[in-house]
Amino acid sequence: MLDRMAAALDRPWITPDRLTGLNLLLGLTSAGLAAAQWWIPALAGWLLCRAADGLDGPLSRLRRRRSGEEDPGRGGFWDISADVVVYGATVVGVGMGAAAAFGAPWLPFLLVLFAYYINGAAFLAFSSIAEKTGHRIDDGRSLSFLGGLAEGAETVVVHSLWLVFPDLAWVIAAAWALVVGVSAGHRVVAGYRALS
């Protein structure tokens, strides 16, 4: 479905890097709206930013197939950098809004950030070392992705639930921190074994 949508968006003025920039802008806007407790506009911004993020890679791969050019990796770097900023900002924005509106505790949101930190470090370290040692997982993306329990679709759903049920966001965050923590541990073990 994303490939078909990317083909429909394939216009000269729409580039994968611009979609990534739109993802970043919409994600930061969503986080700011959540911090201000504008939950439904924040949800709209979040879903639109995830749509932009979902389309930049397929559009890039479509254009590379057509041109026959090698992937220089610049777009993948820009994409993962924007995603890390958006994910972190969203956690902080929802945490701020939920604390202000409902007196929600900060600890679950801090645990989510900690789990994201471990998960991201394991993922990026594996991708870098796999590239250097010939263990690259080539699925058409710029980086080698190790599968896990908590991936992109699950993150979209959980962050959306925070914005739909902001009074319960800290409870959802506590459960999500556990899921992402388990996924991070799995990625560390899987990456270690894959590099053996």
C-alpha cells in the first residue's frame, strides 16, 4: 500500500528528504500540541507525521529503481535522525501535557525514553557493525533492521493511544516501557548472535 501511495506522490517537487522534513515538523508540532493539552490536534499531527515517515523510504526506493542509482545513505541518515527526535519529543510532550492536566507521574515517560535509548543504541550499533563486518541485512532500507517486539506500527498505535486517552497515558507508558525494554533486550541478544 505504501508503495502505491509513494507512486501516486511521485512528483518532482515532492522528494523523500522533504517528506522526512515534513515528518520532523509535524512530529514536533504534535509534541508541542500535546504539551499544551490540545490532544486531538496533536493526534492529527502525529498521524500525519507518521504517514510522511512511512512514505519517504518507498518513494526513495521507487526513484532509485527507476534511475538505477546506488543509495548514498544520506536519506536513511536523515530519516533515522528525524525519527529519534520525533519519538523523544512526543514522549516529552505527552508527559508534560498529562502531568499538567491530570497530575500524571513522570516516571513512566522517563522509562519509555530510557527503553528507547537502549533500543536505539542496540539498533544503530548493530547496523553499523553489520555493515563493516559483512553481516548486513539487506531489505532495501539504508540500515540493517533487527526485528523486535516493539517496532514502527506498534509505536504509532501506542503514541496514538496516549493522545486519545491522555488521562491514562502514564499507565499506557508504563506498559509500553516494559514492552520496549523487552524488545531492546531481544535486539541486544539477537544482534550479538547475528554478529557471531
